[in-house]
Amino acid sequence: MEDEREDVQKKTFTKWVNAQFSKFGKQHIENLFSDLQDGRRLLDLLEGLTGQKLPKEKGSTRVHALNNVNKALRVLQNNNVDLVNIGSTDIVDGNHKLTLGLIWNIILHWQVKNVMKNIMAGLQQTNSEKILLSWVRQSTRNYPQVNVINFTTSWSDGLALNALIHSHRPDLFDWNSVVCQQSATQRLEHAFNIARYQLGIEKLLDPEDVATTYPDKKSILMYITSLFQVLPQQVSIEAIQEVEMLPRPPKVTKEEHFQLHHQMHYSQQITVSLAQGYERTSSPKPRFKSYAYTQAAYVTTSDPTRSPFPSQHLEAPEDKSFGSSLMESEVNLDRYQTALEEVLSWLLSAEDTLQAQGEISNDVEVVKEQFHTHEGYMMDLTAHQGRVGNILQLGSQLIGTGKLSEDEETEVQEQMNLLNSRWECLRVASMEKQSNLHRVLMDLQNQKLKELNDWLTKTEERTRKMEKEPLGPDLEDLKRQVQQHKVLQEDLEQEQVRVNSLTHMVVVVDESSGDHATAALEEQLKVLGDRWANICRWTEDRWVLLQDILLKWQRLTEEQCLFSAWLSEKEDVVNRIHTTGFKDQNEMLSSLQKLAVLKADLEKKKQSMDKLYSLKQDLLSTLKNKSVTQKMEAWLENFARCWDNLVQKLEKSTAQISQAVTTTQPSLTQTTVMETVTMVTTREQILVKHAQEELPPPPPQKKRQITVDSEIRKRLDVDITELHSWITRSEAVLQSPEFAIYRKEGNFSDLKEKVNVGYALIFICVHILCCL
């Protein structure tokens, strides 16, 4: 494991160094350990980082190499870079561990702390790792599949890295496509490629180095800092406080685990994988997460009547040298007294430590801390009980030699009784404290599990009622349902605290039922996790549905209001147009023009009717509510009736004007006026369309314009022929005897009417010519 970590660090650190050399225009290195031995490449690296010219010794002897490395170390010291236990000989000799340590300290100073110094100063924080973790958690809080709690295991599946990039640059890729990818290696490769080609970050890590059980922390820290450097760097105080409240893993060494196992009193970490929540990226603000993982520490206890600390001598492995040294040398009273004083001193300290642990809390997280603290204390007792046994055995041997006086023998016996009594009291008290901690912790955790189960039951019933309630039936009801759903989301967010508290459960089982209890807990947690995940998934899906329906309904309502207002306006316009009793030809032609413009508006507005039908169908297909469907159909039928009424009024007004014209001039038929209105309408459409375009129309539109103009010219030829016929007839009238009678009697009223009709016909022809 250690060799694998060293290989990963060597590869990652080499890539980082070469990335810096690329910036400085320096030649890359191939082997991190051997290429830095002469100190020259190390000085090249520091030259680029510090911006200072650093001269190098040109010789190739060991002395020259040591001088170069010493110079580099002095530069690092001047820049306040930590160099604990790293000397020039270590680097020159190619010491792998210390060379990696040196490069990591350089990365930590120039890559991590230097990049984060401004935000650390602003937040008044000194822990760069905590700031970086807070930034990551704040950035990925809207991704239920992601729960970053460290810089190792949280990154193995590749989701966290993709979520971090997507949270700041959602335009770069589709989140769902990443979630659907089968393997962690694919997701990591995707994230590294996006970072490299879209954000300009070198591919310092390989997917196979991260997609492991326990990735290298330093390598991941280095890479995440590179992302921090190019992405927005906002970090809130709340995010930092959240990180500070994260559960801390128990600090138990391998040796302590061995000792506990040796005494049949040990802890074992078991991971229970639970179903994760489902995410929809189109949701504007998902504020809760499903279980990322749950760890349960199963503490196996022996029969309560058996003591894990036997009263008889039990020699611990590390105490063999202590006991053997006393046994092998001549046993005498002075050596015994010295050893006894050491053990009694430790015993007194252990009693004080137990007393200082205080009362057991009623807060489950505090009790977990107390449990782990006492667990370490019990391991310390286990480690020292062999020394107690050795002293008791030495005292017995000393008495058995017969070299002690009666008073000395009595004194040694009293000391042995006192030591044994105090050890027994400490043993019983520590076991009682452990038993109480187990009992309280289990009670509190079971209470939390019951509370979660009760909450899930109530929420499941709540969601079933919400599911049964039809959406709508009007927009205000839908808005109320959206607000109701927001309350559910807030409740889930609050419940997330309880879910988080169930992480790292500690469960006490006895040896006889250990496997059964473990399986039962795993099943219980799995059931709870599945139920929680189902609620999260339903809440997210319903939120997406509500937002989609709300948007569609608002768009439809807006279009309905605009269309209704337009219909009312056009009805008023039609009603105000004069269709009879014209004072002169100008008034008649003005009415014709208004009707033509209205007809053009109707043609253009047909698209709005089509849009209304399309929006209606889109909404109803998503909503699936019969009452809403009926209501929408009624609205659209009403719009259709209003539309038909407006069309009929327009046709009626046109017919009335044509009737007024044909009454004065029979040759000017109703069809002629209607066609004239149609041609004017067509021309108005073209003029309006051209006015809306800033650029000349494309060729296809010009072709349609030519076709329309040809039709108008044909109509003009007919009207000019009719006008010529009228002029010819008028000339005949003027020369006829009838006209002489008109002149003699002075009655020109009938003649004026006929002339006015001719004027109207001339005006229409002129208007058509203008259209051409």
C-alpha cells in the first residue's frame, strides 16, 4: 500500500513539476528522484517560482551537488517553506520519501497556500484544507449523489470531480450523461479532459490512480487546488461551520486494534452502502442529499461476567522486556520498589483520567466522542495490565526467596494487596463506564432511528396525499401547490441533519449474536436508506414537474391575455369604421383602407391562434387533468367565436361599403370592391412585412411580390377599361339632347351623382397605381 502511494505521488508530483517547467520554458524531467539529485533542476524550479536568478555550480561531483541542493534549501527557508528533517544529503542520495516530502512542501507553499492566501485572510482562517473542503461542499451541495467529506475516498467514483466542475460551468457538459456512465474511470477521465481542454488545467492525475479504495490525499489536494485557482472562489462562513461539524473518524492505531483483538475487545469498521437519492439537474435548487454512505462500528463484547482484564498475571507483548529484565536479574527489594512506584504512578494517572471523563452526555454526537475516547482509554489499560501482573509476580517471588525480614515481607504483601485492590477498582469502574456508554449510545441511536422511521412514515403519507391531489385546476391553485412543495423541501433539508447524525453508527453486540445483530442492523439501515432515497427522488421529480407546468401555464395565460386584448381592440376598430353615409370619396376610401389593414392584421394573427392551440396541447399533455382540459377547451372555443365574429363584421362592413358604391354606379360591382379590398389588403401585408425588415427581403420573397404585383396589374387593366367605357358614355351624355334639358332647367343633381361615381372609380385606380 505504501509503495503504491509512493508511485502515485511520484507520478503526480513529476507532472506538476513538468507543468511548471512548461510555463518557464524549461526542459522536462523524467525521474523525480534521480533528476533532482544534483540540485540543478531543483534550482530551475525555484527560479521560476520565485522569479529570482539562482546561479548553479557547474561541476558534477557530489560536493557540487550538495552545494546546489543547500542553496535550494536556503531559498526555501527564506520563503518560509517548511523543511522539517529534510537535508541536502537526503536529496543527493535520492531518498524517495524525503524527496517527495520536499516537493510536496513546495507544492503546498506555491500551489495551495499561495493560491488560497487571499480567501484565507478574508475569512480569517489558517487551515487551507478546511477552506478547500468547504468550497467543494458548498459548490456541490445541489448534487444529491455527491457528499464530499475528505480528500481521499470521496473522490473515488468520479462524481465529485464532475459535480465540482459542472456546478461552476454547467455549459460545458450534461450532468445526467456523466451520472449514467458505467465506471468511475470513465467519469474521472471525462472530468480530467474537461478540465484540461476547457479550463486549461494539466492532467496531473490518471483515472486509475483516483478510482481506488483509498486515493492519495496529497495528489487530490494538489489537483483540486488547481481547479480552485480557475473557478469562482466564494466560500461562506456557513460552509466552513458545516465542515467543522462533520463526523471525525476514530483515531485508532493498528497496534491498538491488535491489542484490543488480543483481549477480545475490539472495534471493526463495517461499511453499509445505501441507495442514493436521484437528481434532476433541471431542478433549480435541490437542498437535501441522500445517504452517501453509513459506517457502523460494531463493538464485540465478551460475556459480561468475564473480565477483559484478568486478575491473574497476563503479560502483554510489549511488556516482555520489562518482566524478563526483572526476572533474569537477581530479584531484590530495591528493584521491586522502583518498579512498584512506576506502576503505582501510572495507576494514579489512569484513575485521574477516568475521573476527568465526566458524565455521559444526552447528545448522540457527544456520546460518540465519549465512546471513542473511552475506547482509547480501555486500550491503554489493556497495554498496562501486563506490568501490573509482573509486579504482583515479582512480589510473590521476592517473598518466596525467604531473604526478607518479617516486617519487609508484611510490607511487600500489603503493597501487593493495595496494588491488586486499586487495579481491580479501576478495572471495574472502567468496565462500568464502558457498559453505560454502550447502553446510552445504543438508546440514543435507536431513538434517532425511531424518529427517522416515524418521520419517513409521516412524510410518505404526506407525499401520497400530494400525489393524489390533481394539479390545478387554475393557475393560483398550482402556485399554492408549488409553495406547498417548497415546504416539503425545507422539511427534507431539516431532516438531513438527523440523517447525517446516523453516519458512523456505533452498535454494541455480544459474541453470541454478533453476526445476527450485524445483519439485522444492515437490513434496517438499508430499508431506511431506500425509503429516504425514494422520498428524495419523488420530491425532486415532482419539483421538476411543477416548475415545468407552472412555466407552461404562465406562458399560456400571458398569450391568452394578449390575444383577448387584441380581439377587443380590433372589434372596437371595426365598430368605429363608417360603412354608409359617406360625405365624399375620401371618406369612403379611408374606410376601405382601414378594412384592408384589419384584414391584413387578421392574417398575421392566425399564427397567434395556432400558438395558443400548441401551448394548450403542451400544457394539457403534461398536466393530465380533465377539469383543466374542459376549462381550456371552453376558453379556446370562446376565442374562436370572437375571432369568427370579427371576421363576419369585417366582411359585413366590406359588403356595406360595396353596396354604397354600386348604388351610385351599377358598373362598379360588389365583386370589384371586394377584390379591390383584397388587393389592398395584400399590398398592406407586403408593406407591413417590408417595414419590419431592416434588410432587403431574400429572393424567394421577391418572387412572391412579383406574383402579387402581376395580379394587381391585371385588375388595373380591367378597371381602366371600365373607366374608359364610363368616360365614353359620359361624353355621349354631354352631347345628347338630354344634357341640353339639364342645362336649361339647371337641375344637375342626378348628373353630379354619376360624376361622383366616376371620381370614386378614378381614385381607386390611382390608389392601385400607387400600390404598384
